[in-house]
Amino acid sequence: MKRRSILVLGALAVVARVLPVVAQSVVMIGGPMAGSVFFTRDEPSLWASEVDRHLPEIKTEAAPGSITAVSIRTPHPMNGFKRYILKHKLLDGHFRLLSQKTFNPERDQPFSRHVLPAGYRGPVYAVSICNLQDTWIEGVMVEGDGLSPAR
């Protein structure tokens, strides 16, 4: 599983592109690997019926000063080691790892909380990895007052 994560993140750094839409408040991920190596709302490929359970949801909370806390939730059941979300990753606009959380499918729910570097502005990407339906990515733009929702 670790090898797959490394390959996906490496591929994202090479071919994924950020397309600002609606006054740069929406971040979208595209490229030839979308829908094959990783999946998005717009490129779910064979997992079109699984978008609602696998696409990570991103929310923010302003903290004192210029720090922003980000929470990621994947609305996916955790059925022990049969079907589960393995981990969440939070990436910056250059697809560099900011933080990650690995889940124990026997006791955890797919929810994680992360802190952005002080004063961070720009795109962030939430990565949710399922043991069966692979890697899902959602992006949002962090603006002066927090995150703008992607949809």
C-alpha cells in the first residue's frame, strides 16, 4: 500500500494541474492520470457509483493568529479489515505532504484534523485512500478567511 501511495503522489506532482474556476475559489485536478491512477468527482471512472462515499470532504476552522485548521472526512463505512479507509493526506499546492493520518479500521472513523502552516494561502488537496476503491482527491482554495468549498 505504501508503494502505491508513493506512486500516486509522484504522478500527481508530475501531471496534475490546478484549474482556477469561479473567481479562483474552486480547485480541480485533471490530467491523463485522473480517472485511472487516482479518482476525483469529475473523473470517477469505473467508480462513478462510489463518489459520495469516497470523495473526501474538506472543512476549515480559523484559529488564533493566521493559523487555519483543516478537517477531512470521508463518508465511508469502516467494516473492519474487509472495507475501510486506510488514511488521509493533506497536500499543499505543490503536492507536498503537509500531514497525514492513518486509520485503524477496527476502531477509527475516517475523520482527520490538520493544521496549515501559519499564513498559508493557495490550494490544498485532501487525499483519501480506500482499500478497495483506491485513491480519491479533492481540492479547495485557502483564501484569507479560510477555505472556499469545491462544490
